[in-house]
Amino acid sequence: MPGRDMNIAARHLLRKPSGTSGKVHDITPVSAGWRHVGFGLYRLSPGETVAEPTGDTEVILVLVEGKAELGAGDTAFGLMGDRLDVFERTPPACLYVPPASDWSARAQTACTLAVCTAPGKGGGRPAQLLGPEGITLTERGKGANTRYIHNIAMEDRDVADSLLVTEVYTPDGNWSSYPPHRHDEDDFPRITYLEETYYHRLNPPQGFGFQRVFTEDGSLDETMAVSDGDVVLVPKGHHPVGTPYGYEMYYLNVMAGPLRKWRFVNHPDHDWIYQRDMG
């Protein structure tokens, strides 16, 4: 395709899990070809222990499923996690871990543990619990654009220097991250530059969904069929998601950029949908 951004296409925006146990996703800024967002995912068996240093990054741990004992630095936060199945839609247990620290997890049950990372900025924040207390399920959108949100660490929660983290449930047959929108310019307050990952789950797990990542000039236009456990990278452009009838979709978003603000612009061809629904 003339003008196609081959460098971005070569990044392989769709990332499949590397296995069924251990660290099945290990996305770093280097492997993603960008500067800010990292995403790791562990699938742990009962009794299994993992630990990592943070270095110069800040970390938000999200217990997607299961029970585990979590610790950060010298603080043991004890047994956490009431959600054994992500599609229970109950708030997740979450822990903020600052830079120059470390974290550990010991699974009591089978666990899915997400590791969301971004550069620390010297905010001096302590390790702290971010959920499940303080997180509620909220509705967004109308009609077939309805979805349900767990605000883990969006900008109205002053809990991180760089990271923005949220969970989204999209009912079967619905769309999400829609109308198409982008956040790929550093021009606050009109728009902010935020890299983003989507960790997808499907219910039932044999299902599939679709995500398109595209720019208005056509230099990037990738449409991907996503399966349970896949991750999609969004380096720039619009990125709507759809799930077919019969399959509920969950995704965990991680965003970060130069400024911890989420400002986006809708695709000009589809902004009328947003204006109609807001009217």
C-alpha cells in the first residue's frame, strides 16, 4: 500500500501469549518500539511465587483473577483477591509499587496477574493498595455502544506519576473504544500522546473479537481478530473494538505518555455519533 508505515506494521501489533503458565506476556518499550508503556502477564499455579524489581519504572499490579499474597518493598500487603473469574465483574485487587522498589506475589489459587509499567517521575509515592476498595463498576455509552468500566488509575485518581489503567467489559454484540478516537499527539489540552495496550479476554473463552488500529492518512491500518489472552498494541491512530453476538469481552488498558492526562479526538468521519449521543 503506498505510504504505508512499514516500521509500525513490522511491530506486530497483535501479541499472542507465549504459553499457558509463567510469564506469558512480556512487552517492554523496546519490544513494542515505543517509549513509555510496558505490560507483563503471569499465569500462576497455587503456591507459585514470582518477584521483580521496578528499577526506574512505576508498577501497578492487577490481580485479574485469583488470590495471592502481594508485597512491595518491605511491606507485606497480605492475601488479596476476591475475584476468581474476571467475568464476575467485581472490582480487582490492585497494588501500586513505586520505582527503586520491588514486588512479589505468592499465589494461593490459580492466578492471572497483570504487571502494568511506565517510567517513574520521582513523585515519591509509597506503595499502596488501589483496589478493590475505591473502584466501582460504571456504565458508559448508549445502545450497542454500552460498556462497563472499572477505573483503576485514571487521572481522576491521583495514584501514579505516569500510568493510566482501566478495565472495560463489553457485552456481546457491542462496540467499545468507539466512536473511533486517537490520542497520539502531545498538544494538551486538545489531545495528549499516550501509548496503549489492550489485554483481551473472551467469555466463553473460545470466542473472538475484532480490533482495528488505523490512522486517518492510511499509513497504519491493521484489523486483528483477537482471541482470549491476546494483547494489542496501539502506538498511534484510532482503535475501536467489537465483539460478536454470544461473546462478552473484557480488556485491561494500560496507557502512559509524557503527561498523565487522557485527552483524545474522535475520527472526523464518525464524531457525529458522539455528538448525537451527548446531545
